[in-house]
Amino acid sequence: MVSMDALYTAVATATHGREGRAVSSDGRIDLALAMPVELGGDGQGSNPEQLFAAGYAACFGSALGLVGRQAKVDVSDAAVTAEVGIGKQGEGFGLKVTLRVELPDTVDQATGRELVEAAHQVCPYSNATRGNIDVDLVIE
């Protein structure tokens, strides 16, 4: 594994697991957590899968912007939707991710595929999940 010097470190604390509260050290995130209805909860709060999906979508969008700028292709109007699923995996639970990337009409299919694949190599979330979580890339 390659060593990394952190340029920024986010800090958040969760109490009482999926039925508690999550708060970032700067207070910008302060939200109730709840088990989704599909997993037997009341769904009256956010859940870790939603938070992971939001972070992954935003991070992947930034990575796409970076590789787009490097290739001199304008993808500033791209949208990334992350779908994060949770389910039984062996004795425990696992995650799976689908990233749906909507590119501007000005980007042809081949170029779009190259940029999305390149973003998948650059994105820190993609690098963290690689080999651990199935990630499907869908260009829409």
C-alpha cells in the first residue's frame, strides 16, 4: 500500500449507531439517524448508506471534472447519482454501488466512457472501495 499524507481530515461522531445522531466536528453536519423502513426501522432520519451515496456521488463528480479538464472536455454540467445497496454477505453485511453518470449531450459516448473510467481511477472513494465493493459504472 502506498503511504499518503492527508491534505484534509474530516471528523464526525455517531452515537447510538443507526438509531442515533451524527455530528461533524465543525457542526455543519448534525442529523438524526434512523434505520430505513426496508430494514425494519421507522425511516425518520438519514442512514449511513445515504451519507455514503452523497459523499461518493460528490467525490466522483469532482474526479470527473478533474479528468475532463485534463482532457479539455467540458463536463461541468455532468450529474452523478450513487445508489448504495446493503445486504447480507456471508455472516455479515456488504455494500454494492451503482454510479449513474449523466454527461452533457456535447460529450460523445466513447469520450464519455473514457472520462468515467479515468475518474474511477482518480476518485478516492473508488480507490477505497476497489476490490472490496462491487461498483457498476452506468453512463446515461
